[in-house]
Amino acid sequence: MEILFKLKSKVESRKSKVKNLIFPIAYCLLPIASFSQEKVQDTTKVNQLDEVLVSAIRVTSKTPVSFSNLDKKEIKNRNLAQDIPILMNYMPSVVTTSDAGNGVGYTGIRVRGSDATRVNVTINGIPYNDAESSGTFWVNMPDFASSVESLQLQRGVGTSTNGAGAFGASLNLLTDSFSKESKGEISNSFGSFNTRKHTVKFSSGLLSPKGETNSGQGFELAGRLSNIDSQGYIERASSDLKSYFLQGTYVGKTTLIKALVFGGTEKTYQSWNGIDGETLRDNRTFNSAGIYTDELGNTRYYDNEVDNYQQDHFQLHWNERISEHWSSTLALHYTKGKGFYENYKEDADFADYNLTPITIDATTINTSDLVRQKWLDNDFYGTVYSINYKKGPLDLIFGGGWNKYEGQHFGKVIWARFASTSELGDHYYDDKATKTDYNIFAKANYQLTKKWSLYGDLQYRNVRYKADGVQAEIVDDSFNFFNPKAGLNCSFNDKNIFYFSYAKAHREPNRTDYEGGNAKPEKLDDLELGWRYASEKIKLNSNIYYMAYKDQLILTGNLDDVGNPIRSNSEKSYRIGLEVDATFAVSKQVIIRPNFTLSQNKNVDLNVAGSNFGTKDIAYSPSVIAGNILVYKPLNNLQISWLSKFVGEQYMNNIELPAAHLQDYFVNDLNITYEIQSKSVFKSIVLTGLVNNILDKQYVSNGYMYDVYPYYYPQAGINFLAGMTLLF
């Protein structure tokens, strides 16, 4: 808690500033004694029908939660082929990385130092995190950003939601809204590393069955097809990505029904091995994946060392406004995933692949060069629901969900120099896993006075996980978690809002944790104190957070034999920090949007292999993260943006080993968008250019430790993407 005393001393040395802060808070307290005599106004903004899909898990400025929004307009300016985490790079407390080095293919995100397995992701309120690994693999849904209406990132525990517990953040995405008018879109982009993206979208507009116009009711059919290809910055880190999105919508006076089918296929050449320090210095694009030595002693690369996966999603949503005060949502969902990754293995032991030693010319052979495939075939299905009551000062939501995962893990040898007695199609392992996740929650906002509102949120979550193939014995665990949350919101005046919240969260271990023998669930207490300011030209959000963990599963920096990050329990750890983001409208032409996070992220009395290392930094948790977007609009249809990102130094393990040190980096991008209004076939033509890392910074955004040896994931130097979108 050393940092708290330092913060306290700094605050005491600035008495005038403290006075300015305490006065509005005290002013907010005055009306509490007489709140029952005041008439409370319901100032809740009426959401569009589409927004009801996520209203149960999203928040507004009236909720005491730290959050940021990203809408469709902001997304499309840089949506030229890169994945969703890269498009989120300039949001507060966010750090992103790319295996291929250019933002296409496998990408990753961390929020407040917490990796993607700890970021709860939902799509239209449906859980998206993989049930076993808890990870989010955006590569399975290429160009999904083209079908996103908006997204909200809640930092910290956030509010109760469906799916995995949030230990770093919650990210919920709303897919495209229905369109009242018919429209179409053709988008093409090209860029460095032979990167290209082709997208076609359409909407029929609302078609009234009675032939009425402008009724706001009817049916709509909309869809998208996309194809992304890239060779990647790293050698052979190619991506061949295809996706689709199709939705049918019925809009009635009080009803919204949506049926969605979306998904994609990905084929990426593996680039997750990283490189050592010497190679980073001499040949930073080197990729060791697929390398082998043939029978003549020549070094070669296996041309199909790929990850190959298909994922298809089916969602059915029914939203109903029952009465003036009651509304409901009900959704059914099903996700099918199937695929494999393929490796060339030299001198593989027969015993590891259930092969019997053979004898040739009196020589016993028990090893062979071979090609293996590791398969995953899974099904994920369930339902989520919510009921909303809103009247006067009370806004109450009751909801929950039931979801089940069924996964088949198996391996095949598709070629071997010495095949022994094996047959084509034989499995050398077969593992099964099931996971059932059930939760219910109730949350309420109550307007105590004109200035004060109270927030409460209670969630019960039950998890049952059963799997073989991860330990000598079958894993069969169940967890019961109770996650209470509460907060206060004070609207001092039209411009200033103060809030305080407390949230408790629990999280179960994932499959890799069981494989490593770490089966303890983790616990988190999250305190947030914030201030929001909004005027005509300035918007400012700031908050102080303190996240206290018990048995946090922290990244060790090491990977297992198939590339999964290895974690271990830290008995006591914490994250404490200050987050600030703002928007300054300097003039009609110039907007500045800075953000920064200052934090301490510590393991307390860390024990590793029986040794106590004291208080050390949590791995992959930089103490400084900052970003800025400078927007200049010299013309109504021309926008020029300069985007900057700074990530402070961090460690790739938890004992602050010097070799595990990752240097800080500062990168800048240039984004230009120009729209041509057309009176011919097209409504408009949008030209977009993006120069990534325009100052050609040589940097590393991620890495891992192989024992005491560091391995790195270098990112591309200066590179570009350019696109044209035809709207009609």
C-alpha cells in the first residue's frame, strides 16, 4: 500500500485542489435527508430497439463503472484488414499485439495488464470466450468489425454479464442495426505484406408486408461477405481468412426479432514461436515454425505448418416491450467450431503416437519423422434472457443464462516416414470435455435524489467442468460463485458526475491451469472512484482503481508444448492505478483525445518453487500506458488523424529477471479519410489511408520466457493500408 501513502501526501500538498473536489461531493450530500420529498425525473434516454440486445449488460454515465465506447463511425475509419484488438489499441489501459506483426491473423489484447482470457466478451449478449481456455480468438471471425454497430469496454469487474467472469474488463459488441432504407456497400483495401481485404454488404431495408412506407415496421434482410489475405510481416506468417454475416430482422410496434448466422474460416501459417534476442538483432522477421532437416541434411520448411479452423454462430433474439414499464429479451444460440493445427515433427518417439516399434534389417526403429494434426471439434449452445422494469426512479433488470460446451480433442498422424502398424485416420489420443455455466443476476439503478443514484448488482454463477486428458485422473470440478456489486453516482451539476463502486468477482481455472496442476479458483475485490466532466468543448473521464486479488492466476511468461501460456496462483496481489481519458474540441476543425493510465501491479510475498521473492511486478503489466488521437478536419468531408501510443516497460515473468525485461515503445499512425459525394450510381465514395508506425519504430510488443531465455514477437516497421468504399 506504499503507493496510497504517496498519493495521500501529494493530495495533502495541494489543499486548494482538494477543497475544489470535496466541495461538490459535500454539496451532493445535502439533499439526501429530504430525498423522499423530491420529485425524481426519469432522464434515461430511450434506446433504439437494437440496443435492447445489450442493454442488460451495458452501462451509461449514470452507472458507477469505468467504461469507454467505440462506435461504427470510429471503427470504419481504420477498418482496412486489421483485427478488432488492433482497432481498440487507442482505448484507455489497452495494450495489443500481433503474432504476424501487422495486425492480421492472430492478435491479442490486454486491459489493465490482464490478458484476453480475463476479458469477458459477449456478442449481442451471447458469451464468446472459449469455454475451456477462456480465450477470445478473433481470427475465427475475420472482418467482424465490418458488422459491428458499436462496442463497449468496461474496465475492471464491470457489471454482471453472461459467460466467463471479468478480471480485467468486459467487452460487449452489438452487431449491425437494422436499416430502414435499402443500401449496399463494396469495400476493397490493399497494403504492405500483400495484404488485401474485400467486403460486400447489403441491406434490403425495412419491407412492410402491407406496402406501407415510413411505418418503421416490417422485415429486413442484410448480409456481408469478406475475404482477407496477408503474407504477414513475419516470414511465412500468412493469413487466408474468409467470413460471412447474415441477419433477418422483424420490427413491429413492440417487437424486435433477429435471426443471425455468422462465422468464418481461417488458415494461418503458424508464427507463435517468437525469436530469441540474437535473432531479433540480426533477422527480426525469422520464423522457426515448420523448419526441419531432410534426409540429405538440407534445411527446409514444411509448407503446411498451419492453423486451420472454422467457426459458425447461430443466434435468435426476441425483444418485447410488454408494457410502458416492462420489457424483455430472450435469446437462443449455438456455435459450432471444428479445426486443427498441423506440425512436422522430426524423430518423434513412437510411444508418443501409439505406434509400435518395428524391425527392418535387424534394426529396431522406434522414432520417425511424421506430420501430425491436433483437432478440436466442439459445440457451444444455450440461452440468455433478461427482464427490465423501469418506472420513475427505479430501473431494474433481472437476467441470466445457461450455456453448455461439449468438446472433442483428438490427434491424427497423417504421414510418417515409418508408419509402423498404424492406419490412416487412427487417433493417437481422444479426450473429451464438457462445461456447463449457469448464472442469474439482478441489478438496479435507483434515483435517490436529483443528484444521487444508487446502483446494486447481485450475481450467482454455477460452473461444472469435466474433462479427461489434462491430468492422470479425470477432472470433475464444480464451483459456486456469488458476485455482489454496489455503487453510488452523484450528479453534482449538468457537467460533473462523481461515482464510487465496489465489485467482487470469482473465476474458475481453465484447461491449461489444470494441466499445470493449478486448480485454485481466483477472487477479486475491485474498488473504483471516478469523476466525469462534460461541457460543450471538453469531456473528461478519470478514475482511481484498486483491484485486490486472492490466488490470482498470473502469467509466468512460459508456454506449454502447444503454445498455451502457463499460469500459476499468486496468493496475494493487487493492481492500483489512475486512468484518465478526455476529448478537447479545440475548434471546429481540431479535436484532441488523449488518455493515460498510471499504475502499480504487484505480487505480494511471491513464492516460486519454495523461494520467497518479496513484492514484485506482475508480468505483462506496464505501469504507464498512454494514447492520443489528434483529429484535423480542414474540410467537412476530409479527416486527418495522428494516432500515438506509448507502452511502458514491463517484465515477461514475475521475479523481475533482467532477461525478462521488455522495453517501452512509442508508435504513431497516420489515418486519412476523404469522402466524395456522388450523384451517379453511388451515394458516396470513401477513400481511406492508414500508415502504421509512420516513424518506423523497431519495437517488440510481446514475448515469453523459455526457462531463463527470452523470446520476442517483433512488430512491423512502417507499413500502409489503403482502401476505397463504394456506398449505394
